[in-house]
Amino acid sequence: ANTTYYDPGYMIINNKRVSNFDGKERGVVNMQDMLSQSLNVGAAFVQQKLGNAQFTKYMNSFGLANKTGIELPNEAKNLANSINSKNDIDLASVSFGQSLALTPISTISAISVIANGGTIVKPHVVKSIKYKVGVSKDTPITLGTRVLKRETTEEVARMMTYSFDNVLANGTLKLPRYSVAVKTGTAQIAKPGGGGYYEDRILHSFVGFFPSYSPKFIIFLYSVNPKGARFGSETLSAPFSDMVKFLINYYEV
């Protein structure tokens, strides 16, 4: 979290400009501020530190190139070919959430790796199947492959919790007796047929899990082309916070 880089507000990669959401210079920035402020240049810095091959390996280990296999019909496949690209600009874009599109359940599956200590867990909507003949079959909950070390996920969860407690809505949503880990997102919407991105259309997203270090719930919200607000933190913080409080009270967490 204390690793620093110099953020001039933009980078030139493969003769293309990668900018922060506002294009402004930040100077020397640490990883905590990069995460809390959603700085694209900082995400690209991390990707470059990993290197293309290692970055691609990690993205694939999160299962982003595959369907989750959830028990629902017609699950869509992620548009994630860019994670296997050999172009620096494609992988830099992936690092901050552009040049790919994920289904909501795939997003939940990937974020759950951070929440559960570093392993892939197959998502389910069915707890058990009861047959008319009188027998039942329980859905097995099994841990998949390990993606990250537990100490890594705990550090990222701590950073996400700091964002909720101190940065989101200027710290006004912090819950005195509960830890909540969050990450907001704001992305451009791609034009059909690969013609770049719309200048006036955006996607807001908000993901969080709680309690941060022994999670019981994970929530993912998103809004397509909302009006009157630029960032996901503006539109989705309140509904997320309301859901957290409801679940804590209803399930007596």
C-alpha cells in the first residue's frame, strides 16, 4: 500500500494516451490513494511492474476468460480477449477496467477471490435439488484453485476498507462496529462494432463485501448511462450503504 509512483496525469503507451479520469497530475502517489481515487495511470503502473506475461496469467487465473457455470440458462460469456493481447496498450487498459466487458456474476466471482482469502469459488443459486422420488442432492461448495496468497487478499481488503471508512462520501458512511470493503468504478461504454467509446455514455459500478475480514455478503451494483452524475461513487454509495445496513440487521451479523 505504501509503494509510490509519480503520476503526471497521463501516460503514452503504443502512441496512445492513457489518462486519469480528470487528466490531472497527482505527483507522488501511493497505492492506497491510487485505489481510493481510481487512478488509471496508477493501475497501468502496476500492470507494467508485473509485466505483460504475469499480468495475463493473473487475469486468466481469475477465470475472466470463461463462463462461471452458474445454474441459470444462457449465461453470457465475458468479452475478455484483450487479457491475452500482446499489445501494451490493451493490457494497460484492462488494468483499469477498459477494453473488456464482464458479466455481473463473473465480476462477483472474481472479487470473491479477494473476499475469501485468495481462491476461486464457483457461484451457485441452488442450495439443493429435491426430487419427487424423495431423495435430494445438495450443491457442493468447493474451493477452486488458489489465485492469491491470503496475506495479499487481507492487504487489499484493508485498502478497500480504508476507502470506505475515510474516502467514500468523505468518510460519512463509515459504520462504527463493522468493517466494509468497497471499490467504485466508472467506465466508458463501447460503441457497437469496435468503434471506440461513446463520449457521453458511461457505466457506474460499485462492489463491496462485509465484514471485511470474515465476509458474509458481497454486493455488486451497476448502472448503465446514469444521468446527472459523473462517478459511480455519486450514484451507488447510498443504495449500497442502505443494503449493507439492512443485511446486517436482518441477518444479525
